[in-house]
Amino acid sequence: AADGTPAAAPAAAAPLPTGLRLELVDPGEAAPQDETLGAARPGALQPETADAVAGSTVNADVAALSAAEIPALGRAETERELLTLRGSELTAAQKAKPYIGPRPRIVTRRGWGANERWRESRFVYTSKVKAAFVHHTATGSKYTCAQAPSVIRGIYRYHVVSMGWRDIGYNFLVDKCGNIYEGRAGGVAKAVLGAHTRGFNTNSMGIAVLGSYGSTKPSKSALKAVARLTAWKLGLYGANPRGKTYLTSGGGNLYRKGKNVRLNVISGHRDGFSTECPGLQLYRKLGSARSTAARYQGR
């Protein structure tokens, strides 16, 4: 942990399946020195700690407290929810015709077994979500979907306990069966500041597809989940998945700090940072994801 105290995994947090490795990401984030990570006792059960309650409360506008999943909504229900969540910020045109995809089912942090004692207690937000960066985790693609929560717990532990970040870097994760998982804490419908694409974490979100997609093609279920998730989350902020947007670089290995960069609203990690991520085979499918997401929005 950041204060040197060893943070043991809870009994439910199995290691990554044998042979899997993690993508080396460099988001430019480190935990502040004056904030420490809570350490769980070896083998301890995870009660409803203050951090666990807080992590659930930020989703109170879309789910019951301590819910293991956020249920899917139909289009009409999603449009009504949009008016509740962001009605005061919508233009008259948006209220008359809200371009937003139906909310997909999302497994919460409680659902995949996040140890809320590891992350920092505070939540950090940006002003809006203008773009989504798609990643792969480079953890291999031979996992079973029953193993996906364990893989996510391994990534979470690596990001927080090993790397000293405030929380898991990605805002959402998707498995090859099309399940969507809440990533960084702060509320799935909120503009949570992630740590996924160095220089472009502000006003964006990061979606990681579990697996390695350099030579392996992503599943149709995973691609559909990416499209459904982006149609909904980008729709909350009025973004067109088929469109372009401008983000100001915070500094990285492709763009100097302060440069205003024109990007696809749905981009790959490599568009903002020099990396192989999200793998050539997944990157090639982003055009299809954009079109599908826009169709889900009713565009």
C-alpha cells in the first residue's frame, strides 16, 4: 500500500488465472502521499464498511443500496431517467429528442467483489464525458466468463496495491460474454475521472475489454456490450458515438501538454497514447462499435 502497510487480498479475491499477464498502462497517476490505502486482514470477510457503503451510495440514483447489479432499462425508462439525472443541463432540443441508448445491465463493484478498503475513500470527478477510450487488458482471452470477476480483482489489486493508484484505472470493464462491470468508484452515471489514457483522462471514460486482441478477434458479445455502454453513457452527456470531439492533452508521448486534439468520440487507447492497446483486432472493430452505438441512440 502507499503507506508501506501490506494489503492482503480477501478470501474471495483469487489470483489471475495461470499464464495471464496485465497490460502495462501509464496513465500518469499516483496516489497522493498524504492518503493511504486501507489494508484488509488476511482472509477477512468484507462487511459493510464505510467505504463500501459510500461506494454503493454514489449509485443510489440508478440502483438500490448494496446492489450486486444495476438492471437494464428500456428506452422510455432511460429517457425518463436522463431527465431526472441531467434534466437541468439539457437543451430544449435534447429534452424533445434525447439521443441516448437504453441503459445496459451493469455488474457493480459489490457484484464483482471489490475490496473497498484498498481504494482511496474520496471520489474524483471531471466536468463531462466527451469521449470513450477502448482498451484491452492483455490478460489473455482464454478465461471463462465465470473467471471474469477474479480477473478484474487481480487488475484492481495490481493498479492499487502494486502501482499505488487511487483505484482501478478503467471506468468500466467488459468480458467476452458481453457482461459490463463498474470500474473506478464514483457512480456509473457520473463523470468519474479515470486513469486509462495518459494525457486524456479528463472529460473521458475508459472501457477495458478483458482479453488480448492483437491476433484474436473480440467476440460479438463484447463488441455489442461496448456499443450499448457507450450509447448510454455518452448519451447522458449528449455525445454522438459516430462524431468527433476535441480534448486538451495533459501531456503524453503523442501530444504535448496543452495541445487541443481532435479525436473520435469512441477512440482506441493508441489514439491518445503510443501503445499497441487495444490490440489490432479490437481496434479494427471500433468503426462498427461507433455505428452500432449511434443506432442504439436513435441516430
